[in-house]
Amino acid sequence: MLDKIINKINDIIFNVKRSVTIKLVIIFIVTLFISTVGVYLVEKTKNEQFKSLFDSLWYTIVTLSTVGYGDKTPLTTGGKLLGILIIFFGVATMGAVSGKIASYLVGQQLKEEKGMAKLSKLTNHYVICGWQKELKQILKDILKVNPKLDPSNIVIINFADPSMIDDIRSDRELSKIRFIYGDYSDETILRKANIKKAKTCIILADQTNPSATSYEVDTRTVMTAMTIKAITKEIYLCAEILNPKFERYLTLSYCDEVIYSRLYSRILVANASASYGVSHVIHKLIDVDSETPIKIIEFPENFIGKPFKDLIDFYAQKNYILIGLLENIGNAYLRKKEAVKEAQKTRDIVSLISNLKNVEKVRANEPVLNPKKDYIIKPNSRAIVILSKS
């Protein structure tokens, strides 16, 4: 027991010797105590301004901080000498404290610039994993379609050279973007970005290493998705893959949305060979600057359980063209959980088994385009509309 106490004391002494901050705190406390007691003992019988230790404490703090209000002044020679010593200690201590604060702030700024800062206080933010040459434009488009999103709530995680991030931040619109340097598939790096409290995460098909194969890029994307969903299943996760074969792994890890960048290009090229202007139509519908883009919007809850025709009439009055529904909107894990809960409401074992089999078919954010007019609108659905120019 005694050995443990001695070892603990030695640890404390070692930490005190090593830490400049602790030394400064100890020096300040000792100086404050000696000065307060000393001035009080010297002045209390000859100076009515120092009737209590609190009066002496006030004078000492004001003098140490070099503020010097002048509301209390020593009258005795001893008190004045102590005052001189307090002033000298105050100048030295305040200078050291100011230097320490400045050093800390500069250090934090350097960490932020180099992507080494820990964003533990950030919540409800957007995290973007990976690097692409057009990342600057991607960020601008994200801000364009999310006008309420503050750039300081966007965190980029990648291996890109800090100078590339500086180039992005040189744009006034993107100057407040946060950056974490490191492997975005590493749990430690993800926790630095406070991924557990993030609202949305987008994993890009990374282009940091030009020699990496599509298999390697997609493998890292899947690993990242699995790591993120292991930390928090509440986050909305969108992943870009180059090979559609990896979709199954992302679905199993409860990835909410998958982007097939190369597949889309192939489909557009194929359609362009069979009909005129398909690529122009698609571009017009998804372009963030288009006057008639596709929108996914929420509709009044009273339409749930009603036929699709009622919603068509509703949006016709608002100058929107309704083209379909997006079902099981939002987080894939939560939608599955709700579906299982709903399936278990029956007491019939046959119905229960049938319901659970149907749960396996549930896909988050599933589009139902141009359904029949008598199609019944389900809960957790959103309307897919095009803004009419007429």
C-alpha cells in the first residue's frame, strides 16, 4: 500500500516537472497566497483599506493582473515593497500565461490546417470521405442543393496533400470547410471527425492513388461503410462504387444509398445510340442549375393510405408534375427495424413467417415510378416531382 502511495507521489512530481502549465499554476497560487497573507499582516493595523483577507486578496489579484484600479494602496514600507514584488511577478506570470494561450491557439490552427484536429464538439454535420479532382465543384453543388447547410458543418477526410485542401479553402464559399487527414476507413480517424454524431456521410470513389484498381477503390469504400455503420447505424450513408458487384456488400452493411458512377455513364452511352437526346434529358433533370430539376419532397400525412391519383391532383394544383414515389425513405437500418416490428404484430405463425420474408425484400429509398392511379401510398414515402415551368 505504501509503495503505491509513493509511486503515485512520484508520478505527480514527474508530471509537475514535465508540465510548464502546471508549474505556472503552482507559481501563481503560491504567489497569490503569500502576497495576500503578507499584505494583510503588514497593513491590517495601519491601513483601513485592508480590513480583511478578502481586501488583501482583491488588491493582490488586481496588482498581479497589472490592471491596477488604484482603489486600494498600501501605506507601510513593507506593504509597498510587497506591492513592487507582486507587480514584477504579475508581469512575468501574465506574460508566460499569454504566451501559453497564444501557443495553444497557434497550435490548434496548425492542427486544423494539417487535418490533425479532433472535431469532438461538432454535431449533425456532413462527412465526405475520399478525394476526387472535381471535389471543389462537388462541395459547391452540395451547398447549392442544401442552402441551409453551413460550410463549417462539412468535414472532408482523405489522404490528399494539405496544399490541395488549401486550394479548396482559398475559395471564399468553401473557406470554412473542415479537414481531417488520414485513412477514412480507420475507426480512429472517423472518430476524430465525430462520425457518431454526424447527420450524413458520403463515401466517394477515391482518386488519391491513380494506380489503384477499381477493385481496390470499391473494397476501401465497403470497408469504410461497414466501419461507419458499426460505429453508428443512425447516420444516413451514401457510397459511390465503380463496380455494381459491390452493391450487395453495401446493402448488407445498411448503406442507405449507392451511386454507380461508371454504370450511369455506360447506360447513357447505350441509350444515346438507340434514341435522340436521352443524355440531354437526364442532364436537365438532375442538373443543380436546371429550372426543372427532379425533387424529392415530403407530402401531408393524410395522403398515406390513399390512392396515388389523389396525390397527382394535389401536386397538379401546385405546378408540380408527380412522376412517382420514393418508399422507405431515409435510414435503411431504421426502416428494416420498423418493418420487423410491424411484421411481428400478428399472432398467426404462418402470417408471421410470410411477413418476415417480405421484410427481407424491403429496400431503403426504393423508387416507384409512374404507379397505377389506384396504387396505395405507404408510410415513410416521399413524392418524386418535376417543377412545371407553365
